[in-house]
Amino acid sequence: MKNFVKENLVLVVGLTFPILLILIFFASNVIPKLMSPPPQYEMLFTTKQYDYQNKSGYLIDFLVKNQKLMVKVSKSEGKDINYDLTRLMAYDAKTDTVREITVDISKAAASAVDGVAVLQETENMMIDTAMVSQDGYSLDGPSYGGGGMVGGLFGAGYRDSGFRLRKGSIGYKIPNTQQHYYYNQVRFVGWVIKK
């Protein structure tokens, strides 16, 4: 075996180096997550979805007042038809799931005072709008990374179109948040500190 390694040193290095790199990258991604608890608070955010088949007669926007999630509803006026549907989403990093909080827009419009209504779907929640959660996580958007000299050898100049919750070197990628080509579709609303 020793003779084989001496005679084929380049081959041995060529086969073990990629495996070693894979192990290093794997450890650098997995170990920090194992050493730190995941985000403890659900994050609320909105996305826009273009849907030409289901136009909406209302324009909606979400805001937080006195730690309550409210919806601002206005009737879509004029000949401009709104095909961009605003969807309210919640990300839970403990289960790595995104769920949609379905909003009954017609009911919200009927109960609105000065165009603003408390959402029945979220009325028991308390929302914190701080950019950094109480456990230290924040929403990190898509970015472009250069990759450096070593990364350049492996084609590591990249555009990351995903959003993630980040705390130092720890990141939790939020599923299904690909960025729309023309505009940033994910908008932070707040952290659910009490359900």
C-alpha cells in the first residue's frame, strides 16, 4: 500500500482533495447550526404573486399597530387591473416551513375603519417589528458574491436569489422565496412574539 501511495501520489491527492473539501464545507455549514438553537419566533412577510386569472378588486398592504397586524384595504380604481396578489406568509425555522395565512379580503374590507382593519386570522398574535428578533436573527436578502481567488477557480461567483434568517455565520434559508426578475417580492412584516 505504501508503495502504491508513493508511486501514485498525484492520483491519491487528486482523489482525496475533493473529498476533503466537501467535508470541510459540510462541517462549516452544519456544525454552527448544531451549536446554536434555531430562530424561536416565526417571521411574517409578504410576497407578490402575478396571477392574470384571479384579478383582485382590492389593493392591500399589511402594517403593525400596537403589536397587532392590520391590513390596509383600498378599492382598485380606474381601468388599471391589479394582477399582483399580495400574500401573507409565515416562516417557522424550527420546522423549516413556510405557510400562507389566508386573508379574507372582502371581510377585511367590510370591517375596515378608514380603510384599516384588524385581521381576524392573526388577532391573537403579538407582532414585533424590530429588524432583529429578540433571539438575534434578522432577514438577509439576496446578494451577489464574488467567490475570491479560490472560488473563482471553481466558478463560485454567484447570485443568491434566496432569502434567509441570519445570525452571525448561521443562516436558515427560507424556502420558496425566489426573487422576481423586476422587483423584490419579499417584504418583512414582523416577528410573532406571542400566539
